[in-house]
Amino acid sequence: FMGEHPELEKIVGTTLPSYQFRTSEYKSLISAGASTGRSAIVRAGLQRLALGNERFVANNPLPQPKSPDEASINPFAIVVGMAEVRLPIERVFDVTPGDLVVQRVSGGIAGREDSTLFASLEYAVTRWRPKLLVVLADSDSKIVSAAIDQVAGDVIPSASQRGVLDRVMVSAMRAKMQVDKAEKKTTSAGRKLKIQQLATELNAFYTIEQLLKSDVIREAIVEDGLELHAAVLDEQTGAVKMLGEHPALSGILGMELSED
């Protein structure tokens, strides 16, 4: 793989924010400070998720309702999570049933624009009008690992597997090319871990890029203050690291978004 054409913007005669993001070096955001939202309500939502995750990791959860009738359905956030994550996402954030709308998808890719998975997210955004949507990646995703193996020349998978891997390979290929170029003196094991980390983060942002193709979601961002944040779950510890919004969000939307 050689990547995208180095002069694509010159050829098409326009600035392409997504292209610039894809072709520039990506610096991991996993060790960055806790992400904050642009609005007070999103900052409160992120804080609520962070505190709940701290309780989960410390094995000190809040008491839960004894029956479904005691739990109100008023979700403050949507979480798009990996289908292969074994932990209940509501438990990871120690929230009450009804506090989150959770959608699990293989590889973290929220389907194609005309798919049922995509439509269900659009419905949730329209129905509940939350201000926060989190794309939750898995640090040890077997699907991301399989995509990395494919980039390295592994055996071609079945047609059904390719339907998922093909889209995850976008991030896997970029991560591998970046690490191969920069990590010349790193051990094979170290390079593999770095590729997995970068591919995981990039795949979360790639999912956000796909969601931004939705007119419903774009309108919710611009008109209703919805924010799309990426995060990574360490399934070994249960800890979640927030990565923030897409680094090229304003360019992709074609406008600057205000903060309050």
C-alpha cells in the first residue's frame, strides 16, 4: 500500500480537511488531558461518564434501581461501542438503565449511510436529542487486530468478514504506514502495540467521519449542540480514556463551532 495521492488537493482544486487529517502524522491522544466539551451540558455529561467510570474501575458502583419501572428513560448520551466488548457499557460508566442509548457494532463502524444501524442512530438523535455521542473503541479489539494482519498480507477472509474489515483497514493501513516510517529502531512487539493503539484511535475518528455524512447528525451538531467524542476502553482494567472531538471537525463541517 502506498497511501493516497500526495497531490490530491491540487488535482481537485480545493482544500480537503479529511484528506489533510488522513495524510498528516497522527499523534496519539490517549495520554492527553481529559477532553472537555464546547458546551456546559456536554462538559457535565463527560464528567458524569468519567466519574461513573472511576467508580466502575474502583468497584464502587452506585445503587441501581431494583426494577425497570424505577429507571426513567431520559438518555443524556448515545454510546456507539464495539460488539465484541464483553463488558456491559452501562456498567462501564456506572449509569442507571435509561441514562444511555447504547448501540454495538462490529469494528466500531456505524454501518453505511443507508443501513439499519445508521438509521437507528439517526432515530436516537432525533428522538432523544442528546447533546453527547461517544464512539467507544476497544484497545484490544480483535477486529482491529485482524485488519492490521490483513494490511500485513494475511489470508483473505470470508466475504462476510471483509464487509467489516475493509472499512477498519482504512485506519489499520494508516497506522502501519506511520509506525513503519517512524519506528525504525523499535522491537517487533513494540511496533505491533503502537500500530494497534494508533489504529484503534484512528478507527474511532473514522467512525465519526462516517457519522458526519448524515444530514440528521450534522444538523444536530450545528443547530442543536450535539457533540461527537471518541474514547478508548481498556478492557483489561475497565478504564476509559476520552480522546475528544475529531481533530478536523471544523474543516469537515466547513464552519467554526462556538463554545460557551
